[in-house]
Amino acid sequence: MAESMKGLKRSHRCTEVSNALVDQTVTVMGWVQKSRNKGGIIFVDLRDRSGILQVIFEEANCGAESFAKAEKLRAEFVVAITGKVAKRGGAVNENLATGDIEVIASDIRILSEADTPPFPIEENSKTKEELRLKYRYLDLRRPDLQKNIMLRSKVATLTRAFLAEEGFIEIETPTLCKSTPEGARDYLVPSRVHPGTFYALPQSPQIYKQLLMCSGYDRYFQIARCYRDEDLRADRQPEFTQMDMELSFVDVDDVIDVNERLLAKLFKETLDVDVKLPIQRMTYKEAMERFGSDKPDLRFGMELCDITDVVKDSEFVVFKGAIENGGSVRGINANGQGAMPRKKIDALVDFAKGYGAKGLAYIAINEDGTYKSSFAKFMTEEEMVAIVERMQGKPGDLLLFAADKTKLVYDVLGALRLELANQMGLLDKNEYRFVWITEFPLLEWNEDLGRYQAMHHPFTMPMEEDLEFIDTDPGKVRAKAYDIVLNGNEIGGGSVRIHQNDIQEKMFAALGFTMEQAYEQFGFLLNAFKYGVPPHAGLAYGLDRLVMLMAKEDSIRDVIAFPKVKDASCLMSEAPNVVDIKQLEELGIAIAREEEIAEG
């Protein structure tokens, strides 16, 4: 039966008990990790969020009543224990922060009994994730998960303190907004008061933070909840958290400077990692040509190599066709992988096909300098030698090639490069390689819509030297946009915003918007710009992804307290779920059955 805490007060968390407290009386509270009855002496490992502390019960010290209670203890019982700190009598446990001490119990209260949990509460759990997420409140007791959640809290706290010192003001923006069709799909919220109308949950605070710059707040930040109704991956959730900021009277270098110093502070104070400043910068064009990605992982080499000019006169139909269609032929050198079995090479081909490739060509260089190749019979000896030379191939290397439209070649080889690095053990989670990617294209062509769309958003400032092309060749215009990339993951991105009316009008025209359509969607922002708008720029981090990398995890689910799974549902609370018919009637909403939808 559960007992009261009346008259008791916790004096220390488990790992706050140390050598300095030997011979002192302490009161600790937490969960029983495990209990071992050795006959006349009971060893209890007590756990709280700080760690584990060993407690010893002997009847001579705690009395018959407390000893009887200790005999009842099972995993996950919640207890309060009072006792004297002592040097550990047995062997020191080097794996515990409290491994050289123990508490000799004098009293115990069982605050709550517990059923046997559906899985052990332990670090590096081997339990299936679906079961752990169903009982997430138990999963969150695991020390490694608690460490991640506390790291996340520390990152948020340090960010708030740093930005406050830099003159930023924390301002909350609405989570019930107007839907804007550009970008990802919105989550919609029906209005009861205005039947037939809907709010949208924000995909980001973008428009509001620009309005705050119009309002003269100069430097704003917010740790903001955002929502996107899109397909999930390991590093995506339908609801996520941004560390969001906007600054007035600044340009690219000003935003980069404050954020480099913020990152240096976060990594030093949480991980004791020194971030070397200034962080390397790389243009979008260079990143794509060298790494096939606008979020390159710089922890290893294996850079892309363009061999289009070397094979331009080749009779190999795959290379020839790609070049004639305006594409290119590029490759990567997997150093030391020349002896890779054919079965594994075929698996790489299938991997590449998953990214749209029709196949992969390869040259495996033997240790004696001869080679096996999937296309040598279509090439002259001189062409093969020139290819190997361009690729800096040497005995024992595996050269892999893709030929197609250049964008597809980048996608395929960029992904293949990461897959090979993973197979070759080149991805060191203890290494943190940052890079700024700059000068993104302002616009990208959308085949489905038959028009350009903004690569970031419609308020991104073009680079001044490219403004002359915005009417005649919009695809050539570069943006004053920048992403911060860590170990192949985009952890943040932003841009300088347009603050001149004439440029904003040209931008909308390039996107195929009339000014009437633009005002329909963004009227309250455009109207605000009529009353004096400062030059401004901003950046937002994905807090979940940043903490995932800091914690060396593979999924953002491991740094979010209550995450959703791939179909955007919560296994614990069973959300989303049906609601009472009365609620729907109040909102004027009727649910169509699947067969009615099928019948049209």
C-alpha cells in the first residue's frame, strides 16, 4: 500500500550523493532499478533522472519494519529512503558516478507500487520501438533517453540566454493562422464561430516575424512549434520545433556571425566540443558539383568527378545518350573497394535505381593494375586509361559512374556516396563538420505546375548582381539564402528578405502570381511594407535535428518526448482518433464514408 511523503523532504538527487557526504544522513527518492536479497542484506539500485545510487538494507540498521518493506521491493517501485552515506564496502563500480559510495538505509517509505513493466527500463534497449512508443512514459525513464531530453532542455536554455545577451526579444506568434497554399501541406483547424472557414497551423512563423521587423522590434527570436502535413522520415515529424530568429538592418555576414557564435557556445557548453570559427562556406554550385548534395557531409572525401569531356566521343550508348540529351557523366572513387563482390555491386546498382538511375557503370581496379568493367568493351583502351586517370584510380579502387540529366546524376551519386561511406565505416559520430551553403538558386522549375516556384519562400532576396536576369532568365538568379549543414544534415536555414516593392513584384511575376493573387495570400504583409520596412534577414534551426546530431542518435524520435510514428499517429494516446458527432455538428462538418468518396 502506498505511503505518504508527509514530513519527508528529498535532500539530494541520486548522483548528488558523493564522497563529500560520507557519514552524513541523506534522503533520496526515485524508482527501484533492481533489488537483490542476499539473505540478511538487501542491495537496491535506486534510479532518478540524475543516475543510480546503491542503497543497502540490514535489519540491524533499519529495523524489522523497514527491512520487511525492503524485502517487498520490485523493479519500478517508487520509494523514499533515508540513510547514512558510507564508502562502498565491496568493489568500486567504475561505471557509476556513485560507484565508490553507498547509502546505509535507516528508513524506507514505499510511495507507489508498480506492476511488472512490459520491457526492462535500461539503456540501449533492444525492445521494439513500437512497444516502447506505446508505453512512452516508461520508455522516457530510460537513462539514455532522459539524457537526450535534458540535453535538449539545456540547448534551449543556452540559446535563450545567448540571444537575450545579443539584444534579441522573445515574442510568441500565433498558432492559428491563415492558410497559404505555397509550400508543404497545411494542417487545418475548422472554426466554430465562422462556419465553413479554417485556420491553418503554422509551418513556420515566417510572415509574423517579418511583420515584427516592420514593427520595429529589431531582433526577435522564438522557440516555436511548427506543423507540416507531409510524409514522415527518420528526421521528420508532423509537429516540430524551430529555434527561430529575425534581425533588422543586417546582411548575410551579420546573420552568419551571430549564429556561428551561438553554435560555438552550444557545442562547448553541452559537449565540450570546440567549433572552429569562422565556419567554412561553400556555394550551392560547388556543393552540388563536389558532393551531389546541397547538404554535404564533409567527414570524408569520395567527391564527385566530372568525366563528361573525357567520354564525349565514346561509343558507349549510355554515356553518349546522356551527353546528347544535355546531361553529364560523373563518378565517385570508392578507395580500396576494388575487390567488392559482384553481388554487393549489384546491390549498389539497385540502390542507385531507387534514386532514379537506370543503372551504374563501374570499373574495379585489380591489385595488379588490370581491371574488371561493365562497359570496357564499348571503350577504347585510351578512353579507359583517361577515365581512370581523371578519377585518380589506383590498384584496389572501385570507380562507379552515373550518366543522365545532371540533376539526377547529382541525386544518385550524392546518395551513393553516403551509402558507401556508411558501409565503409567512414561516418564518425564523434566528429562534427559544419559548413554554410550559400548562393542557392532563387527559383526552381516545377514540372507538375509548369512554372517556377521559390526554392525557399517568395520573400527571399535575389543577389543584387543577378537582378538583371529575373525578368528574362529567372532560373539563373541566385538567392541571398544560406543553410547551415552539420554532418550531411541541414540543421538550419534562412535568407535576406526582400524589402523593396519593385523587387517583390518581380518575384511574384516570376512565380506566376498576379499582384491581385499575391495580395489575396499575403496582403497583410505587403500592406505592412507600405509603411516603412527595414532591410531584414533571419534564420531558423530545426531544434529536433540539431539535438539528434548532438546526442549522436539516428532518429529525431529519440530526442522528442512524445513523438509520432511514420503515419503521423501517436501509439501511446492513439491520436488522431474519431470525435463525438456533436463536436462535428457544431463545426458544420460531415464525414463522408470511403464508398461515398469512391462513388464521387
